[in-house]
Amino acid sequence: MKPTLTFEKMAILCGEAGSASSLPDLGGMKILQNQLTFHLGEAEEIYEGYGTLPSAYPYRQYNTYSRTLKSTDVHTAVLENDYIKAVFLPDFGGRLWSLTDKTTGKNLLYTNDVIRFSNLSTRNAWFSGGVEWNMGIIGHSPLSNNPLFTASGTTDSGVPFLRMYEYERIREAEYQMDFWLEEKSRSLNCRMRIVNHTDQVIPMYWWSNMAVPEYPSGQIIVPAATAYTCKNWEVYKVNVPEVDGNNIFHYESIPDQIDYFFDIPYECPKYIANVNKDGYGLLQTSTRRLRARKLFSWGHNEGSDRWQHFLTEDAGPYIEIQAGLGKTQYGCLPMAPHTAWEWLEQYGPVHLPQTTSSQDNCQYIEQHVSNEELERLLQTSASFAHQKAAVVSSGSTHGAMRNLEATVSPKKKALSDHLDFGGCPENEWTHLLTKGSFVTADPDQIPGDFQCAAVYYEQLKKAVKTTDSENWYAYYHLGLMHWFHGKHKKARKMLERSLALQPSAWAYHGLAVLTFSDRDQRISYIQKGLALCNFDLSYVKEAFRILLLEEAFSELLDCYNHLPEQIQTERRIHFCYLTALSKTGQYKKGYDLLMREPDYVLDDIREGEDSIGSLYSALYEGVFGEAPNEIPAHWNFNSLI
């Protein structure tokens, strides 16, 4: 058959996504890369911690989801020829959801049987399965759960291609992904492009994150003899495959949750494969720019097993193999001004001869992988990659706003002409750029989009001195932008001015986060904010996070008693309440409430967090005078032993 591209819908069991937080992400999440100590040699050239951030601001957290499932029609884009069928989810960051080898009927990826959100992303909500495209900032992309611009076109050979693209606001960079199948191709072509249109060096990050089945007696194949890894916040280099007596290429032997970043020699082909006991599975290859490969395993302890079950219904365990621009995910790479980075990836089946040698497996793959052919395809595909395509569905309005910025700022360049980012919206930010003033807002309503770009920052500083000198909303946003740019004293001053003009839950929250040295004042601010907004789940979650951080347990219990019932019963809120009971010595009450729900699940438990197990242990010991012999398996999320 001639290759086809179709746009369809697929029924998938999905968790309730909830809504984005009403608040800016000032507190951030626990981010591994911000806490590391490195023990590496001078020749490693790892950009240690470069480009790390305290939060995902200006993006909001997604923290009001639940695990309740319902059948949902999800938009798909499907590329297919006689040999391969690739299914994408444009509304979920363009994820490659499944890749079927039609000659065997086997899916080469791990495709979850549900889309169930859990707290593993820079913006909290994330789900496992498929191939995720992570660009811009370290971690799962802030756009993982967002619709991308989706378009279709035709390659020079006359076959259809699928294009997905977006503008990423923190790095102020665009990225574009073109996918296609040639008529006789047994691999999916993925042509990637990132462009820095600014006049600044920016930190850049890209990792293609492939969820693949954890096959019984399975293994990975990668052309590397060393790898970077991290244990107890310490980064060091190890020889592979034997690490601490385990052959990590045979991933079932890995005891605890861990990452391995393989140091592939420059001259070697760039690839990684995951195969079953018969040597059959997925092979991912790329041109040289995508230099690194990674293995992630949840490990094989009780906490590991709990995470594997927690993220799915019945799809079974998975591992992740990944491909990235930098050697590791411990830092970004510097990307020069006015620069484009392009590379090509291919995904397809591999069937290895029955051997036991990693070296033999690598030799077999390298006989069938041509670096020169991939590099040549990257070059020849540039002609259609730089041409316009017909938009099928839209992404965000931020690319269009970025193009508006270029019309008012002489230092700004518009985004690529061949990418259609749609029309520019009318909102407070576009009004600021075109009219010079900032539209005010009702303090009882959730604030509009947050911004971090310098052009808005400079315009807003001018506006509060002229047209918006009495606008509480302008001072509020300026306070946030001062915070983003590291000017915390000025941020507090602007938020205090906002409050003086108009009390709002939003300014109270900002001051609760930014009043570093006065515990009582922080507590007071968030209590006042909560009194104005105790009906908003995302606000209550953030308020309780701050109260727990300040060890204001009695104050939290008082606030809890004044919440609406539907907020009180939400799992995270109830967990905070139980924690406060434990911390104030009310062990029996807390223990009885917890044991009343033996199947209690904390929907948004964070990766690396073992809070529910710790809470059970504290309550048990408080009631019975001794630590429990064991933590119930369904409350044990400690995979990092």
C-alpha cells in the first residue's frame, strides 16, 4: 500500500485531568538536578546543573486530576504503510502512542492501557507509555499534556508527512517534528528541529523518551562501555554492563530505581535497542547530533512494583530507553543565538541472531545501520521540512504572541515563516504591547496567563509608573516577573502595593512564598489568602503545602475544619490533615481515619516521595509504641532504597 496519513479518534480509558492551577508555580517541585554533587573527571564535559530552574513558571501546575477512569475519545494521527503503523496523540504533546510491526503484529513500544495522571512531571501531571518528546527544560516537557499544532504535507518522494510543532516560552524557542514513512520503509522517520531565534545563548534540552516493555529475560543493546549514574544525590561514572554485581543490560537484575546515561564514543553509530529473549524488539537510531542514550528502570523491590502497578491498570511493567542531545540529564547544553539544531531519528523492529554477547549484538546492528545514510536523509529532507504544511489542529496562542513581540521589539525576530501559529489573541498582554497599558481584572477571578519574557517585563515596569499606577493587577504580575528575574525584594514590594490597592488571594499567596525570613508573616499571608479562596482545590493544596513546610500544624487543622466538604475529602487535602494530626500527637484519631480506608490512594504522590508509608509508620508507632514490622505493600512507594 502507499503510505497514508489519517486523522482519527480512539477510545482510551482516561483519568480526570482536572484544571490547571489557579496559581503561578512559585514553589516548584522537588527536582533531582537541583540537588546533585558531581564526582567526575575533567575530560567528561558535563554541563553540571546548567539550565536548571526552581519551577516551571510561567506554566501552571496540573494538580487537580484524579485516578477515576472513563472512556474518552482521543484524537489520533496515524501513519501507515505495508510494514509499520504509527499512532500519535497530538493533544498530548504529540506522543507516539504505539508503533506496530505489521509483519509480526507486535507493538514495539509499551502502550499503557490507560491515560492515568501521576505526579512525575515539571507540571505535576504525567502518564506513562509511548514515546514522549521532551524539549526545553530538564524533565518531562511542560507541554506533555498539551495540544501541539498539527499539520500535514507531502515529501519530495510524494508520501504524506505529519508535522507537529509549538513554541516553548521559557527558552523562547520553537520546535518542529516531521514524521513520515516511505513506501518500502520498515522504520518510522522522525525529523526534529529546534530554533533559537533570540540574540542570547540559551540552555537547551531534548530527550526522546521511549517507554518499552520490560520483557522477561529481555535486554538492551547500546554501544557503550561506561555510563553516568546517580545514587543518593551523588553523580559518578561506572563501567557497564556489570554494576555492583548485576548486568544492567539485562534489566531484570536491577534492584532499585535508577538511571544510566551511556557514554557512546563519538565515532560510534548512535542507537539503542530493547529486545525480548528471542532477540526481537525496538531499534532506535539517529544522526550524530542526538548523541546520548539512557536506560531508566523502576528497579525490582516492593516500592518499584508498587509504582509499576500504580501507573497502569493491566499493561504490565515497562522500562524507558531514551535518546538525548546532552550526555546526561543533569544539565542542558548551551545553544548559540540565531541557531537551528536538526537531527533525524528512526524507529523500527530488529531481530537479533541468538547470541549471548553484547559485542556480537552491537556488531550485528552496526552492520545494518548506516550513519552516512541517516545523515544524507537528514539533508535531503530539509527541502520539505522548511516548507509550509496544512494545519489540521491548533496548539497554544503563545507562538502568535511571540510574533507580535517581534513587531514591537527591535531585538526580537519572528518565528519561522513556514510555521503557522495562528492569530494573536486579545488579552492583557497583547493590550500592553499594542496600547501601552495593562487591562485590570476582577480579584475574585483566576488570573490570566503568566509571562516571563523580557519584553513584557520592561513594558510592565513602564506601565505601573504611568497608565497603571493604581492597577492592582499590574503590580501583581510585575511582582511575579521580578521574582522570576531574581529580584525578590522588588517582588515583595510590588505584591504589597497590589494588596494595598486591592486585597486578593493571589497577592497573599505570592507574599506567603516570598516572605522568607518571617515565619509568622508567611503563615498569616497564606491564611488570609485561603480565607478568600477556600473553594479552589489548587489554592488549598498550595496553602497546605506552605503550612506543612512551616510546620504550622495547628493552623492547618483549623483551616481544614473551615473547608467545604468536597475539598476536605480530596485525597491530598485529607493526607495533609492526617499528617497534621500525627504531628500534633493525635495518633489514634489519625490512625483510625487512615485505616478506615484500607485501599486509600494518594492520587498525586510525587516520584521519590514515600510520604504515605512514612505517615502510616508514624501513626502506628504513636498508637502502639513501636514501629510496624512492615508497611502495607500498597502504601510502599519507596523504590529508591
